[in-house]
Amino acid sequence: METAPGPCDGASVPSSLEHPVAVAVAWKCETGLVSDLLLRCGRGDHVALGRLFDLVAPIVTAVVAEHVAPEQVPDRLTAAFAEVWRCAPGYRPAVHGATGAAGGAGGTGAVAWILARVAEVSETRHAC
């Protein structure tokens, strides 16, 4: 599998992630940071949710924008992060792959978990 060098502790990011923005976001994330923020959200930490939003909103926005009209993006973005907040108590790095399903840099599995919540909002199935 091809990888791009990452800035954090020599980590690398799988170049096979489905969305190019995912590579950029995962590349700039500290190892395990997204996973740690999700765990903190699961414990009710609103500051962690804000940091998580700042970190992954670009990828969530890009993914949402591919599937809805531009005027719907803000509402879908809000719904996506509400779903992340609601489901965060069920996030488990060991189960959901803090190192990514493809064995990439720490945090990419957490980003994939977030994108799964975005898909749930898009499909209105809401199952954590």
C-alpha cells in the first residue's frame, strides 16, 4: 500500500483513503488526536467537540457537499456533528480502529468512524 509521509512522529497516511481531503486531514492530525477527542466527546467534553469540529470539519464538509445542494451543507454539517456527539459514547478505538482499517496513521480510523456517522445522517438511519 502506498503511503504519504505524515508530520507526526514519522506516521504515514494510506494514500488509498477514499476522499483526497481525508488524506490531508489525517496527514495533519497528531497520532491518536482524533481518537482522543472522540473519547472525550463520549464523556461529555464540549471543548473536545469544538476541537474535533475544527480539525475534521473540512473533510465532513467536503463529503457532505458532494451529496447535497450547497444551501443544505450547513444544516447537514450541523446534523453530522450532532450525530457524532450522540454516538461518541459508543466509540471504542480498539473496536473501531484508531489506527485505521487499512493500518494507516493514528486517527484515520477515528476519521473513518466520523465519516460513517456522516453517512448515517445522510441516509437518516442514525444507528451508532
